[in-house]
Amino acid sequence: MKSKSKFAGMLVLLLMFALSACSGGGPSGDSSTGSPSSPQPGQEGSGETGKKAPVTIEFMGHGNPNEKKIFEKLIASFEDKYPHVTVKYTSVPPGEYSQKMTTLISSGKVPDVFYVGGPEFYRFAEAGTLLNIQSYLDQTTLFNPDNVWKEALDRYRFDGSKVGAGDLYGLPKDVGPWAFVYNKDLFDEAGVPYPSATAGEWTWEDMLEAAQKLTVDRNGDGKPEQYGVGAYALESAVWANGGEYIDYETGTVKVNEPEFYEAMQFVADLSLKHKVSPNQEAEQAMNAYTRFVDGSLAMFAMGPWDQPAFWELPFEWDIAAWPASPNTGQTATWLGSMGFAVSAKSKHPQEAFDLAAFLSLDEQGQRENYQLGQAVPNLIDMAEGEFLQMEQGPKTRQVFLDIIEDYGRPDVIAFSKDTQWMDLFNQNASKVWNGDMSAKDFTAEIHQQMQDLYDKGNK
């Protein structure tokens, strides 16, 4: 789930996130009790004695080539642990995954295990696509549920009407804290103090002052060769300022409130007014991710999945807390997640569950996962222990855990089954980023349209 080249303030993810589930443990789609004919834990492939019959299961995910290599290694480890199981692994480009899953579901060829994330989880829950795995978890000795991030597990609960409560229909592939990353070498060269790793200590004003000193136009043509900050997360600014995109309890869109549009204007002014962030034209010429990795952008954003690429960078870097709004003193950022789900129609539900559980919660699998730089461990004791002691960057990797435990929030569309209301916002926000409209005027204009679309698709 993981885009690295997002326009400033338009990081509303996108990809990833919290799927919750459906079909109550069987093809019938009863999300409360499960079908009487549903396969139950221990019925297939779970005997403790005797030779087990060979089983082949299909697993489909998405990601970049590095993620594919990581999962190939993890699957090989799983097959060593479960020698009677062969995993047929397919990785598709992220942009093609949703359509591919839709096609497979329509044709009745759903993989045994597959990624779930974002609004699809809600939709799959209603459609009866996912296996209720609560009974499998209740009988497993693989892990202690108190040792798994609640913030991760709750993304895959569904009680028949809402996400976040009830039985588990998926397991977290990861919990993705979106951190604020900075180039230490550029800070050192400019004599600028590093951002604080402690939430609330470094404000928007501090960030802007640092960005101004770190923006360099060497030939004076008005187009800096080096920028102070890029792709600043709009969600972080809005939430830190006390704003909301929506109140999900009442279904009320709230983009027209001062806390929202003032934060949006702050993000827009980083390029429009202060010139410390690439504008849309500059972003199209070279995106912020590319600028950061080539050393010409001082502050950016990263997820744990970026670690392998960042370990190869020729400069020193670290992560900090996102800047706090001076109006509230609060810090915020989004906490993404992708999950593993088991098909309600799998012919080998026990083996499929075993694979999902291994990839999500098995100690060996989790250790390999974080050592390969894929994610923060889902197991709390591992995350707070050996993960923090890694030699590779970031040095202040405690920030990842602070985001999970303290100031990270699910991405905006995580609990919305229809996203047209947010699509409308993102498709038109360039009016603000280009300076054609103020954030106040834009949000006033689009607010009712967003509300109408939300009501139509989600109520």
C-alpha cells in the first residue's frame, strides 16, 4: 500500500487501508454466526500427528519489486515450517490490484489469501468475500492477542454494521506509521538544529523557519535547486489543527470549518507564499520522493517500508515527530495498514489461515519481516525490544512506535465503503495548490457536493 510520490498535502491514502470483513466464516455470508457448513478450525490440514496430504494454496498481493522479494523469502520460510503446503504467490502492480481482485471475485476465482485494505474491507464485508477467522484465532497458540497492536487488529474487525468492532476477518500485514524524515547532512551544512522526535516540541513555525534556511536557489532564477520540505501531509496539518474531514459517527463532512481550511492554507502556502516546497509544476518535473533520495530535499515523509531504499542513501537521515500546530500544540499523522484476508470459499481454510497468521503474527516471520525492512513488527514485545535496537536507521525509530501508540490515526477513507466524496476533494484540490482559490473559498464551494456524495454512497 505505498505511494512515495504524493503532491504536497494530498496524502490521503490512497492505498491502503483498513479492510474489515464479511461473510461470517462461510460462503453463505452470515456475518454473525457463520454457516453450519462452514469449514471449522482443525477440520483440514491441522492434525498434529501423521503425514499431512499435500496442499496448494494461492496468495495474491501487490507491491514494488523489493516487497515481492521480501515476500518470496517469507513464503519460503513458511513452506519450510509447513512442508505439506505449497504457496502459489502472485504479485501484481499496486495500481492494478483492485481491478484484478474485482475480476477474480466476479469469476469465483478468489485467491485463498489476499491483501485487503481501505474501503474494500467494508465492501468485502457486505459481499461475503472474507472468512470469519475468529474461531481459528481462538484456538491457535501462535500468539498472545495482548502482544499485538490493538490499533492494527481493530482495523480488521467487523460486527455486521461497522468496522472496528466484532470478530476478526483479517490480520494486519503491517501497521504503517507515516513519519517525518529529514536529511541530517543538509541540516548540518546549514547549521540548523534537527527536528524534535518528541511530539509537540517542534511546531509549524519551527518547521517553516528551518525550511527557509534549507531552501537554496543557487543561480537566482527563482527555481530552487534544493527545497526545505516536500509533500507535506494535509491530514497531518488538519488533524494537528483540530480539524476533521468527516465525523463518521454522524456522517457529517467538516471541510468547511476553520480548523480545516486554515490548515489547508498553511500547506498550500509552503509553496505559494513561502517558496520552501516544490509547487505542482516542480513536483511534476521531479517528485518529492526523488528529490529526497537524491539529496535535494531536506524534509519529507516515509513509512517503514521505505527503509531498505533509505539504507542505501549516501547521506545521513533520521525521523522526527510531525510538526505541531501552534494553535493546538498537537501533533498528528496517519497510521496506515494493509491486511491479510482468507477467502470465505477457500477449499483449504486451515492452511490459508496458517499462511496469513505466519505472515502477520509468527515470531519467525515477524523477525524476518522487520530485518528485511518491510514493517514495524506486529508483535509489541518485538517492536519495543529488538526492533528498536537495530543498527540501521532511523536512529530515533521510537518515533514509529509513538505514532502507533499516541498520535497516529487511520487514514481518512478507512471507514468509508464508497470514496467518491474524497475523490471529488482530491480531484479539485489543485485549485488551492495552484493558488486559483483560497482554501476557505474552495472548501465552502465543495463542502455540500462532498456531503451529497457521502450520503449517497455510505448511508
